[in-house]
Amino acid sequence: MAITQPAYARVADVLRSRINKGEYEPGDLLPSQRELREEFDISTTTAKAAIAQLEKEGLIYSQQGKGVFVQTTRELLRYTAGRYGQGRPPNLTEEEQGNYAYDVEAERRQVEVAAGIAERLGIEEGERVSEAVYTWTHEGETVMISSQWEPLSITGGTPIETPASGDRGQPDVITRFASIGIHVTDVREDIRTRMPTPDEAHRLKINAGVPVFHIQRTHFAGQTAVETAEIVMRGDRFVLRNEQVIPIAQ
């Protein structure tokens, strides 16, 4: 037996398609509930549910007394291939190509490492590590949170004992470790999508129903993990781009 799609979902599909096709552009006012009732022959409750669905997806937003508008926030770019080892922080290249800029705030401290992070770093639970939490904002909106850990058994007493401040132009992880004679040979990223935790949803101000990209990253010098990170990015703001150059067959 075929499953019948709820009326609100069918209306949301039509409006979503119009937004994706550019019939409703960023900043445009969507039809009112009365106009939706007349166009689709639906109830007020159904019209409200369709609008609520698109708000959950982050496609539209409401302004009290003015109506419902298409989101104007631009998509942000993150490269996945060839991201590391370029001699400069990769976000600078992404900003230049996307013609935008981030603001970054950093919290840095030394802590006893938790079990899961210790396993990824190949050290014992409770060992001391440096911890840095970077909050990335774009046009006043928090879009990414990155938490990073480095073993103090490696960095302690060196010029890189304290992680980078997050200021523009600061060296990346590879450059920092190279400065103390440790050469990163591999970087591993596992990228997943999931729903945000309550804390992440609060910090990122995500509407219900919007997922996040969750990236687990580890820098290795040979078999030794020198840094690991948890990166959480708004799924409705970022595009992950993977470009590959295909050699011409001779």
C-alpha cells in the first residue's frame, strides 16, 4: 500500500523547490498563510506546518509582523581534498575563494585528557594535554566549533606548548610542529553527519531538524599522533568540496 504524503509536506516540497530553483531568492518574502491556503486549498494549520518545516530546515526565517523570508546567509566553503600541507592555514584559501572572512575566538588551557581523546592520541587517560576550543563566526553568526588537543609530553616546554591563538595568519598545526623538528606525515579526517547535541544546538543557534557535519581529525608524525580535533559545522551553512585532478593518459 502506497504511503500518502501529508498535505503540509507536499506544500513544503513545492516551496522548497521554488527556493532551490531561485523563484524565491534570498531575502524574498514568501506567500502569506492566506495566500498558501488559497493556492493549495489547505487549512491554516497545514499552512503553518509547511512553514514550520522549512524553518526547521533553515531555508526561511520569520520576522514578527513582517512575514516569512528566504534565508540570505551565503554558503561557506570547506575543501576536503588537498587541504593540508600547503604552508598556510587552509581557511585563508577558502575565504579568498569565497570572498568572505571568519572571526575566531579561542579558549586555551591545559587539562587531563579524557578516555576517548587519549585513545586517539595513543596516550594514557588522565595525561596532561593542551586543549583549545575555537569558535568560528561569520557575519555575527556562529558557524563552527573546533576543539583541539595536543599531548604535553610532546609540546611541553617548547615554543608551541600553547596552541595557536586563532588570530589571522597564525601557523597551522603542520607548521607549528615543524618548527620544533616534528614533521607531520599524515592527516586523517573522518566526516559524518548527525543531529547536534543540545549544547551544540544552543551554541550554534541551530533550528530543530538542522544537522551538523562532525569531523574527527588527527595529525600523525609517522605512527605518533601529535594532535587530534573534533570539528562541528552547521550543515545548513557549509559546502564540502572535493576536487581531484585527473592525469591525462599518455
